[in-house]
Amino acid sequence: MRVTLDHNCIIHLENQTSVGVKIRMLLSRHRNKYFVVNIGASEMRQKGITPDHYEKFEELLEKTGIDGLPRLNPIGIFDVTFFDRCVFANEDMKKLVDEIESILFPNQPKIEDKATKTNCSWGKTNL
């Protein structure tokens, strides 16, 4: 099985929460393949992890003991993803993101709607 660890997983590992303990147990199962998603969402800003400070993200991965895992670069989102650790989306990828988002967060505004409301240009530039 392939397992991706996003920013919430990393925070749980760092804080050694009950969820973090379960994630640590999963990591001990060597039959799985684990990946870290290169994303430092707003929850990480308190640690100085911002889109222009990927090195702080790497420090956190080292602190949690998962710095040796392979990385996955997500689709770029203005002011969320690391500037040099993301991929640009084409229209097909954007549609897929919208579909995934509607399943995961059915009652939440879309990311580009949030960006428009905060005067970000993400929705206009299709990062």
C-alpha cells in the first residue's frame, strides 16, 4: 500500500498525539511505501514554515524522524505550497482537484473561492 503523509500527519507526529502514535505504528509496517507531501499549510506558520522557507519544513521532518521518506510535490496553491516544491496544474488536473475537494470538504468553499475573497490571484493564474 502507498501512504501519503500531509501536514496534519506531521503535526500529529511532532506533538505525539494519539493519532501520531497510530501513524508511528503504521510507519513501522515496512510492507507499505510512505511519502511526505511537500506542503506546509497555515497550521505550520507558527513554526516559521512558510512557502518561502522550505528548509524549516525539512527541519520539522528531521525532528519527527521522517526526513528519509521520499517527497511528493503537490499542485501549487498560492501562499500554501512551497514555491519551488510544487507543480503547475493544467485544466484536467484542476478538475480532478475540484472533484477531490468536493468529496473531502463537501460544505466548504473551494480553494480558489477563498483565494478570490482574500485578493489572491490563484484562481486567475491557475497555479
